[in-house]
Amino acid sequence: MRWVLAVVPLAFLLVAANSLRHHFRERSPSDPPYMEFSLLLIGLAGAWLLWMPRPQSSDAGKPPTASSRRWAVLAALSVVLTVIATLGWWATEAAYAQEVIYSYDSQWTTTPPAQ
């Protein structure tokens, strides 16, 4: 059953790659790829759950494996939160530039002198 389900994360990863390609070709740079990141994250999590080998019963009592696995999970969580924060900054920075700075410039235009 595990081999049958192995194509599910691959499908998510392929859709995420295709969406990222279309996103950066067709959208403005001010639009962060939230959906594409979510699809990529779902695909990677599914791949990790299905494709990583399960620990053997003799390896279950070893503390270094549990400790290193805990740090790997914390590092992965840190990467995900960093990407989410970067995407949020990207969206707010672009919105600020479009709505505040550009509108400020348009408010103070001078009309040419009448002749």
C-alpha cells in the first residue's frame, strides 16, 4: 500500500513546480507565491512521511537517534516559519510600495504653467 500511495506526494510536488513556473512567468513580482509554497510544503511533508524508512524495533531505544530527529524536526519547522515570514514581508512590502509611496508621489504632481 505504501508504494501505491507514493505517487500522491509526487503529484503535489509536480503541481507545485508547475505552479511556481507559471507564477513567476505570468504574475507581477509583488504577488508572493503563497499557494505554490503550500503545495510544495504538502508534497514534501507527504514525501517525508511515506518515503522515509521506519525505525526498527531494535533502534527504538537509542537516545542519539531520537535527539537528532528532534533537532531535524525543529530545524525543518524553523525553515518553514522563516519562509512564511519572508512571504508575509514580501506581500506587505509590495503593498506598502504600491499604496503609500506611489500614491504619495501622485498627490504632489505639479501642473505645467499656463501659457
